[in-house]
Amino acid sequence: MMHMTFYWSRQVTLLFTSWRTDSWPSYALTLLACVLASAFYQYLDHLRYRVRRGGNTAEGTAGEPFLLRPKGAGTCSKWSAGKIVEGVLFGSSAALGYLLMLAVMSFNGGVFLAVVLGLTAGYLVFRSEDDDEVSGVNSTCACA
């Protein structure tokens, strides 16, 4: 049965008819998979951001993207390694994002909370430092 409102149950069909939970352990593993997939989604976005921004300054000169730098003078290719890597990361991130959206559309409250928890944890672990770099805020904590 397809639910059209949020419901709270350990019985859920997620993404495929073969991915059904009928016990608490299988439901807990499903929720764990949702948390991990959501955190991985944030990691892919962080990785794509790093490829675009240039990664570490140890890779090259500051402010120059390490995969998007031209190989020689006057060689600007439309199909550089950086563009290909960025495209693959974007496609992977978009596909995973759509799968997470479809998982939430199962309307199971636990799945919804697991996806939100994973996105939040992934943001705190992988992405929150990006905002500090962009705004110029020092991310070191000076607690007394």
C-alpha cells in the first residue's frame, strides 16, 4: 500500500519492491543506510567544491584550482581532467540526491528523520568549513 501521508511503522518499502522491512533489525539497518547515504551526499558536494576551488594550497598556487589549471601556455581544453571529474561528481551527487528524495517520498517518518539526520551530520563534518573559508571567518575555536 502506498502511503500519501507520514506514518510511523517499521514496515516500509524503500525504493525497490525487494527492499522491504518487516522486523526491527531490518528497519534499523535501513535507517542506518539512509543516514550514511545522506552523509555521503554531503561528502560528494564537499568534494566537488574542493575540486572547483582548488583543494589544498599545497597542490599549487593559492586560488588556482588544482585540476582546472591549464597544462601549458595557451592550452585551454573543453574536456580537461578537472571538468570530467567535476562532471562525474555532479552526476553522482545528483543521482544520490534523487534517490534520497525518493526515499523520503516513502512517507515513513523514520526514513525522513534518518535522511535529515544524515544530511545534518554530513554538513557539520564535511561542509561547514567551506562556509568559513568563503566568508573569511577563522574556524579555530578560542574557548577560554
